[in-house]
Amino acid sequence: MYRDDYIMRMITQFGQVLMYVLGLRRRNQFALALITIDNALRDLLGVGSDALVKRSDREILALIRFRDREGVWREEGMYIAGLLYAEAEIYAERDEPQRVAPRALRALQLLVECTVEYPEPLPEFMPPLDPLLKLLQGHAIPGPTRIALFALSERLGRFAIAEDQLFHLLDEHPADAGLRRDGIAFFQRLIARRDDELVAGGLSRDEVITALAELEQHAP
């Protein structure tokens, strides 16, 4: 019970910080928003934003888990992802593209790692997938991150995003028979879904049938 109460208080606090940052952004107080984000990262990890994004996602996760005393590393990881996403959005609005992609990529990597097997519902402060991926258009996303995003997107019912990640992976690894089998299984699962579920996830039944047929045609 104590742990559950602690997690709820922490989630509330994280959400309040991000709402405050959002309010600053809406008032075009970008400098103050960036200072707030940097201070929040330092308070949590002892590392500011510029130093943090120079680390790999593995190093950031290790840093989060090293200081974890209450078993809440996933919530903290999603909060950090939310902070980095907010920062990337600010730099995009300020037309500083060289600062956008590193933060958006780390946010995505933390998001997919920290939501694995996380019970529903997911925290509201986690970064939204569509805007986050938009910030990464034209930038390389590592294969393991795409694979994890593929699984997360299906879980969240974001089928169009899952399909997009799958075909990116197949373009990069056309001879990967296991990946193709995973794709066939994915579309077979979608076939079993109701039409309204598919539409809500961004795909029509005709699109699912066509994609499945394409994969089965080239299956080993």
C-alpha cells in the first residue's frame, strides 16, 4: 500500500512539472521552460540535459536504475522521456534542429524500454508517439528501438505506426525470415480485430489484407 501511494504521489508530481513546462511553452517562455527541464533532470539524476543526451540509452537506463530504491525506475524513465520530448519540441519551435533529434531519440528509446510489460494504464505524462516520431522524420532510428516500438505500438492499438516500423525493418533487413514471420503473425492478429478497432488504429481491413498478402507472397 505504501509503495502504491508513493507511486501515485510521484506520478502526480511528474505530471505537474510537465504541465508547468507546457504552460511556459504556450506563453513562449522558452528559456524558462528549458531551465525548468534542466533543473528537473539534475534533481532526479544529477545530470543536466546536454550531458544526458550525450549518453546512450543503455547508460541513461543504468543511471536511472542505479538510484532506484522504490522499484519505480519505469515511471522515472517515462518522466525523463517526457522532459526530453518537451525539450525537443521547444528546440524545434526555436528552429534549432541540431538539438531536436538527439533528445527526441533518447525520449523514444526510454519510452519503449520503460513501457515493456508496464501495467495499464500508462502514465499520462509519457510522450505522445505521433509528435515524437514526427520530430525524428529523416533521422535514423536504431533497429532494436524500432523493434520495441513495433511491439509497443501494437499494444497501444496504434496499428499504423506498428506497420510503418515493421516495413522500415523489412526494408533494412529484407532477407530476415524471422522478421517476415513476425510481420505475417502481426497482420494475422489484425485480421481477427473488428473493423472499428482497425480504423481507430489507423488502418483499414483492406490495407491489412493487402499487407498480409504481400508478406505471404515473399515468405520463405
